[in-house]
Amino acid sequence: MIAPPFPLVRTTACLALFALLPQLSAAGAPATLAGLPPLPAPLNLPKPGPATDAPYAPQPILPGGVVVPLWAPDSPYLKSERIREAEVYSLNGAAPGRIASITGIHNPSIEFHAGSRALNTGVAVIVAAGGGHNTLNVGGEGADFVPFFANHGINTVILRNRLRRDGYDPKTDAVYDAQQAVKLVRAYAEAWHLDPKKIGIMGFSAGAELAAPASLFWTEFDRKNDVTGNPFAAVSSRPDFVGIVYPGPTPFSTPRSSTAATWTAPAIPRDTPPSFIVCAGWGDRGHAIWANDWFTAMLNDGVPNVEMHIYARGHHPGDRVGPDEPPSTGGLTNRGFIAYGTWQDRYIEWMRDLGFLGKPGVETQAAKDVAAQLTRAFRPPSGGGRRGAPGAPDTPAAPAPK
């Protein structure tokens, strides 16, 4: 007698399993399969802190986060009648332990997460999430960057800024939150093992509407807050670098209003920090135009180390797309494995080129170029495009801002 190729017990088990296959739905196995016990509910779901008689205490989005409110409880920047209200979390339906977005932010804060101590570059990136000023998408445009940056020796700071839906002005209140975040991170640089000359901000969509002005108008903000009793008065709010990711309108985008005819673009400080800009092109044309507004202004003014990537394919997060198009996701997602999904690698390369990924305390190439820019004669675009063609004559350098 020839032995069967498989033991009879295993054959019987396989036949029993095949008999169950017709019960499987398109979505997968049914809730219970042959008497299996139901799965337990998810554990340790994040939740906001309670509303009390004290100012609301923001809770960490990820384990281990160090949460610091941006403003003192009696700050004139806050609405004293709302500071006790609790935030509202929206959890990701597919991953219930993950916060997708937050609203109801009346006591804005930052949340610090250290990168790898062995790889520490001293860099901190303040991440300003998007959400159309209606929600703050701290999941894909915030929390996801903590492990990604940590692998490169970069520390992550998640910004929780106030929103228009809650009665705040994105052009003032939210921008002040971003500027104050830079101050706080720089103030705590020693405690967090950071290089105070490697503090930057990256904004996504509506968050870029905070990051962009924060990299232009820090002198005015610092002067306004240089008051007695402010422990951060002597700390600069100037970011050392800025990321502009599929942005909303920048300060160089013509406003859509009746005053557009009289609108003039803001002045660009001579020590404006370098910018990294990224967006999809045709599939996200409106945001690509706003990205180009920023890039063109920086390039025409001669700001050093400005880099832009406009990808051929891709969409803005949340846009409707056709069945044969890549998904409209944001942040670090691969976007259906199209080239746009690798933009973060270009960002790391840009930071490495500018010397930010070296050891803490070592002057970066970006800092050297900014210092040279303060005394460099300004050369406006010459046109022509011929190699070796004479350019326009140099004009005297503008005085450095004080």
C-alpha cells in the first residue's frame, strides 16, 4: 500500500477549511468562523483630557510626548472664556487607536518627541498640519513624522494651533501660534538636546499658511512680544528653515478680494530662511500655483537654497479622484506608489545638502549662506539666458534687519 502524500488528519482539516470558503464575504471572514470567539475591542484609545475649572491640559497625541502650552493662562492672545474647554478628537475609523484630527483647540500647544539619541542632529522640525482651518489633521500630517524623522536623527514637534472653525483668525491667531512655537522650541533647546540654530517649521496645506508667514514676519512678532515679564522675550522666533507642502495661499499670492488691485507683496527680509517646496502639478493645480508664487518670490529676491518639486501626478489630500488615478492622500503616504510619494526623501536630501543633518553645534551651510546674503550685493534677474552673457549690474545690499 502506498502511503498518502499527506497525513490523513491534515487532509481532513484542509477539506473542512475548504468547505468554509463559500462563507467568506468579499470583505473577508465573517465575524465568527466555526465558533471562533469574537475579537476583543481596541485598547488604550487616546482621548482628550477632561474639562475642569483650570485651563485645559492638552494630552499627548503619541506616547511619550512632552506637551507644553504655547501661552500663559492669562495671555492676551487667548480667549479667557474658552480656555477651559476640552479638545475634540476624531479617531481614524480603520485604525481606532490613531487620532485623525483635532478640533476645539483653545489652549494651543506643542508636543515634543525626541529622535534617536545616537543619531541626534540637534534638528527640530515643527510640524503644522492642514485641514482647511476647519480641523487639524495631526495624524497623517503630524504623528506619522515622529518615527520617520527619528530614524534620521531629527526631533519632531507637533503644533496644535487654533482654528477658524472655533472662531479664530488663521492670519493672526494661528500664525502667532506658529511663531510662538518657534520661540518655545528654541528656548528649551538645551533641555531637549537641540541645536538652537537648527529649528525649523514645516506646514501642510492650511498649515503652510502658518509656516510661510512665520518665516517672513518674525521681527515684528518679536518686537511686539519684547515686554517685561515675558520669559521668551529674548528668544528669536525666526525659523532656520521652512517646508511648504501642497500649500494654501502664501503671502505672495494675490488675494481674491476687491482690494486685490491695490495689493502689494510683502518685503522679503535679507535673512529669510531657506525653503523646501513640494506639490503635485496638474492634479493639484491651485495649490501648485500657490507653491510657485512662493518659489518665484524667493527666487526673484535671491534668497539662497530654495528648492521646489512639482510632481507630474498626484492630488491634494481629500480630493475626489477617478478609478484609474492614484489615491488623494497626503503626508508620508506612498500615494499609490507614484513618484510624488517619495517627496520626503527629497526633503531629507535637501536638509543634508544644507548641513542640517551634521552634528549639533556645527555651523550649517544654510547659516553660512544666510550670513553671506546679509552683505551680498543684490543681482536682479538678467534675462537673456546666454552662457557668459553679462548680467544686470549689482545694486547695493539692503541693510540687515535689526
